[in-house]
Amino acid sequence: MEKTTFVKDFYSACVLRCFNLPISKLEKSQDRFVIFVFNADPQLCEKILSDFWDRKLQIEPRRFIENINELKTRIHEVLKK
């Protein structure tokens, strides 16, 4: 059975993408917000994000920027529909 994690925060989603966690889809929510749906164990995602927000995690800057740009593009595609 595949585990799913839902993330509302844009930068948290970017962090998870830096760890090659796959996004299955982006869902529109109310007020033009987007929810990122990851095919990943929620406990793993929680650990990664906890380390990130506690400043215990290092991410290669170029990779982070590339994921920011990728997710911005995907958000605009979803919101156009």
C-alpha cells in the first residue's frame, strides 16, 4: 500500500522534492491555494521537515532553487485550469 503525504506549505514541498520524494499531484484548494500530494511516508516527511525547520538539515542551494522553480511552474499550470 502506497503512503501519501499532503503538504500545504510551498517551501516545505520544495524541501521534500530536494530529497527526491515524488509528487503524485497538485490539488487546488480554496482561495487559489495548492496542496502538494507526495507519494511518501508521512513519518519520513515529518522527520525531514522537522530537521529543516530546526536548522539541522543542509540542502544544496542550487537544488533548492531548481525545485522552487519547478513547483512554481506546476502551481501556475494547476491554477490555469
